[in-house]
Amino acid sequence: MFLLVIVSATAVAQPAAGTDEYPADCDEAPLVETPTTLRGTIDVGSDVDSVRLEAQRGDYLSVRAMAGEGADTFVVSSPPDPEINFRNESGAVEHIDLNTYDYEREIAAGVEGTYEVWPQADGVLCLQIDDEGTPERLPYDWRLSLAENDPQPPEFVPASEELRDRVDALGSRVDEQQQRIERLQSLLDARNRTVSELRSRLAAKNETIEGLRSQSSGDDVTIDVTVTPTDGGQTFVSGEKARVEAEADGAATANLVVEYGSGVYELGGAGSVAVPLAETGEQSLTVRYGETTETVSIDVASSDPQSAASTPTGTAGSGPGFGLVGAAVALLAGALFARRR
């Protein structure tokens, strides 16, 4: 409940004390002159705002009051001695409190209420504003417009400072929202990168799974192998290389390897690899895909196909002798290809 208490007193006006613009104690409340418009804030349930003004019997005080949406009701009350009368009420209703004999008027939150207060004796009126409603709805602002012997108190027109405060507050909220948007965008970008990485990993795993499936069904795979000298000739020579080209139906060539001697050579995505020939004679090269193999045999010639024989010499005292020089020429042509599983 938002409570505005009007207390009639004969105390002499004193300046406000402390840092609170509208202290709770009437003796410390500021003395205001009319016409005026007051603005304040109810911060907590125990907060009480008080102001004072001088009044004389026969004069009346025009009041325009409004509380923010956080208020339950806006109540004007006065003790029965001295008596205070209310006239020309608009937007205000009588409030009955069985625990007090005060005269009270209520104004709904967010509604402008106007009325006249007629004191029946000279003195100082103390106006007290507090909230007896739900603390969870705090804080909220209140405004009070006062005029003496004038049926129309000042209208509620936001002051330039109040407008600037509102603009600053809205600007701060916009900045906070922009920062929040940037943080959310950063989180979204990070999550998108994570999703892309996970998709790449998933694709790699799927490829591995497909490779394993192909290997597990290797008995049904046929491997075609072609072996040729790398120099474009017709003869395989030790110290040179043999180019092995292979393909397996329904399988990736990157999963094919060539086994020769103690070495293993991957064909890669191109489906071919150059294998160095270290030995002479019949050599075997095996292409493997999982449990399936295809072996090719080739004849490898020496890099020096000619050999020279030495000439024997005669013994001392013997007649002249002639050494017999023999020449052997080996011509190797073609390649023998044999396939076996």
C-alpha cells in the first residue's frame, strides 16, 4: 500500500536533516512552498518520505497525486484532531482502517487523483508517503503536485532533467542489450565452429567405417594390377624403379598397398606408386587390400649386363701362349607377368 499521511502539527518549521531528501521524521522534513511539484522514490517497504507546509484555517490545499505501477494504493490520511475535510475528490476514494481514526483517501497506482484538503486550524501540515503493500513490487516513483487556494494544482509535466535521466537510462539499457547480443553472437559463432568440427570428424569416421566394411568384405574384391618400368623401356633393371598401378572394384585406392621385400608402399589416391628394385632375377610384388592380395612376378636384370673374363698367362720357359677371351652377351627383353591369388 502506498501511503500519504497528512499530519496537522503546530511545530515550527525546521530544515531537513541527513542525506535523505524526504526523511521519515516530520520534524526533519523540508518545508515546501506552493505551488510545487515533488518527485520521490519508495525504495523499500520501510521507506517513508515526508514534507511539510504551512496552512491556515479557511485556506485549502489542492493536491494532485500519482504513484508508479509498483504501488498497491496511494493513501492520504490525517489524525482526527485537528479535523481535516476533503472536498472535490476525483480519482480518490475513502479508505477505512479499523486500527485508526484517521481520515484517509486512496488513489489507485498509475492513476492521477485530485482533491482538496481543508484544515480546520492553523498550523503546519506534514505529508507522509510510504508503502504498506507488497515489497516485491518496489522500487517505484511517486509525484505530488500542491497548490494553495487553487482548484487546479500544477500538471505533471516531466522536467528536462527527468527526461535526460530517462534518455540516459534507455541508452544504458540499449548498450547492455548490444553487449548481450555481441556475447550471444560470439557464443553462436563458437558453437557453429564446434558443429563444423564435429561434422568433419563424423565424415572422417564414416569414411573409416566404409573402409573397414570394404576390408571386411575383401573376399568379394577383385584387384587389377599393372607393372611397368618407370623409364618407359621394356626391361626391369635393378637399381631402377617399377611403377605399380592397381585398382580394386568398389574400394578406395588409398587403401591399397604394395608389399615388396621388406617394404610396404601405399598407392594413395592416384592409385600408383614407384617401387625401387633392389634385387635381380625373378621378383614378386604383392598388392594387398584387406585380406585380398594379388601377386605379380617380374624378371629384373642387372644394371651391368656384360661381364669380362681374365686372360691366363703362360709359365716361364714355355712357348708362347695365347689367352682365350670369351665374351658373353645376355639380351633380356620383355617382362613376364604372372598373377596368382
